[in-house]
Amino acid sequence: MDSITLKEVLQEMRKTDANGDGISFSLSAFTFNDYTKKGGVLKHYKNAKLVMRNVKKKRTLDSMTRSASLLTKEKKHPEHFKNSTINIEFEQATVRKIRKIKIRYIKLFNDKIVNY
């Protein structure tokens, strides 16, 4: 089986198409919860995309008024760099979900073993 470095994995995840949308990939990563210290289950995510802000898409007036009504809620900064995490979006049972993944726990990327 081929191998790939973690740096190359992160570069591949950040690639976009002509519309500025992320390119799909498959990913297998171990779970871990910092608070309960439990995990170790290998989860597989097919047709996943990196969640990133799309600066090419224009905001409509309707979306701006909806987000303006939500401004009273203070958002927590995720600190992805400090925590070595990424957010991926994937489909499960026809529902799009978002999951936070620790990059050090990624085992397979597009059927390639990840080396550190």
C-alpha cells in the first residue's frame, strides 16, 4: 500500500475546484475524547470535504440578515492550529455532518497510509 506524509495530506485537503469548493477525499481516523480519555475506534469517512471559509461565494441580503440576527451569540474560536485539529464535512445517511478530527490520529487518506 502506498504512503503519504501528513504535510501532503493537509495540502491535498486544501485543494479547491474552479468554484472554490473543496475537493472530496476519503479519510480514516481514530477517535479520542480529551475530557473522558476514551476513544481508539477507527472511523471511516467517504466523500468528505475540508470545512473552510469560501471567499469566492457572494453573500446574499437574506443570508446577511439571518447572520446579523445571530450576532448576539458570541462564537468560540476553534484554535485549530493550537489543537492540531481540522473540521471535515461528510455525508451519513443522506445527512451532511461536520466532525472535528485530530490530524495526528489520521491513519488513511485516499487509501494511502499516513506517515508523520
